[in-house]
Amino acid sequence: MSSNPNQAPAPDNFHSYVMGETHLDGDRLTLQYKVFLPSFQEIMERILGTEYGLANRIEQGLKTRKGLPIRILDAGCGEGLFLYYLAGLLEQRGLFSPATVQLIGIDSNISAIATAIDFVRTAQPTRPYLEFICHDLTKPFELNPELRPMLPPPTTLSEVASEGGQEEGGGFDFIYAHMVAEHIPNASQHIKYWYSLLKPGGIIFLRDAVCDEGSNGWKAPHLALAPYLSRVFQYIKQINGFNVSEISKNWLEELGAEQVQALPLVIPSGGNSQTGLMMLRNLVMMVRNSLPQLIARNITTAEEGQALLDILFREISPECVGYGTCIDTLARKPLA
């Protein structure tokens, strides 16, 4: 378990995560985790199953107990909730041994990493093997001494990686990034770099939002939310110039990945379902927590923000119905 946040760069990342990157946004991210957990469970069934074969890969590692460890990386882990879930899932299925399987979460938010580490120490004491490392995802892993030993040999690294770090750590068997790539400039180069960190046969899973209005994107559950979401999505698309979610499949195919899939995921907001009600709460918290950043960037004004919050706290209800769409991109690196 890492204590690296004390050595990490300042959390004021240039990509400026719009939806809230302060520690105060933790409650919203916990709620968002609950919203997306059922779909994450479905994706993990696909990845662990025969289609992508991660369970078999881990079983072989547990049997032989030789060679490089099985490594799973949550890129942009926040406070580590998906990694905690994954640890429990692997334990339940007998697919875990601290000597053979490494679970690593990295994030550039120093407060989130500190929270993840503290949570392991207090609420997850039986899982001291969970590692959380503070690192800016826009920088090569070679620059971080805690990540360097996990990397493939330099000859297998992408051209975007800097030289250095000679340890032959072997790379990762599974990398996933949940709502991360869309917030990073030059996302294509970063996804290319993450792909280069996979072992042969390794799997990558990306989930990002479709930042468009309409049947293939999103529908605001309340009319007052539409201008706010439109501005936020416009800002996110400007970071790369397009919807990262819709292009990631093409990038991975160009890299030679196999079993590349782009799977739409529609999340309801509003209505009487538990997920829809949680998504409504998530949207209100998202507005409240992101307003300071949006005001600072002249995306909205303080007056507009307060007026929107007044309307939402007064009028938002299960009768307000909308939806949001994400795209889950899955791929595997060829064995040869």
C-alpha cells in the first residue's frame, strides 16, 4: 500500500477535470459508483469469462506461481471504489493471492488517493495488498519510481513513452479507465500508451460519456438542466475536439488490438428505478460541486448557477425523466 501522495505533484492538473476533482466531490463520486456498479459488474463478467479470459489467465498464474505477477490497474481510480469491488469479486471466486495478483489504483488527485489509502487501513484491513499511487495520468509511468518496476521492457513501450526505467516488470494484464480518457488532452496518445503497457493477451476497458444531445447521447431530465449539460459537454469535447467515447474503438483497432467492441450503455435519470433516482441526485450534486470550476472558466456565471440550483432543489423529482449514454470500449492485445 503506497504512501506516495506526500511525494506527488500538486493536484491542479492542466486538464482540469470538469466534474469536480476536489476531495469535497467524494460524496458525489461515491453515488456515481453506485449508479455504475451494476454495469461494471456486467462488464467484469464478460472480461472474466471465456470471451476475454481474464479468469483463466489468473487461474494459470495461481497454479504455476511462477514468472511475473498478474497485474490489474485502475487508471484514474479516484477513491478506489471499483478496485475495492474487484478485489472482493476475485476473492469470492478464488482468483486472488497476494503473492500472485497485484491490484493497483492510480490517480492524480492527492486527496482521493489519501482517502483510498486511509479506507484500506480502517475499513479494509483484510486487504492491505491494495496499492494506491498518486500519479498524473498525462505523464509516462516511467517517471514514477513506484510504477516503474511494473512496466514492460523498454523495447515494448510506445513511442510516446520517455526513455529510462530499465526494470523488466512485465506490464499489466488488465487496465481499465472509468470516465477518465475524455478528460485528458491528446487522449489518443494516452490510450496508445496504456495499451503499450499491456502484456501480450492483456485486456483494456474504457468507459466514457457520449457528450451529445439526442437519442444517441443524452436527454436532460429537467429543462433547466439542458443548458448546463450542453455547456459542460461542449467543454469536455473541446479538450480533444470530439467525443473520445466514439473514437476509442478506432484507435485500438489501429493499434492492432483484437476483440475490439464498443458497447453503448444508457443510464436512466429520473423515474422510479433506484438507478434513475440516484442519477438525479448525482446530477444535482454535479451541478453544485462543479459550479466553482465552471464559473472560473467563464462557462457559466454565479447568478446562472444559483438560479439553476434553486430550480433543481425546488422542482427535481422522479417525474423528471431523462438519460445519459456512455460507450464501453473493450479490446485485447494479441498474444503474438
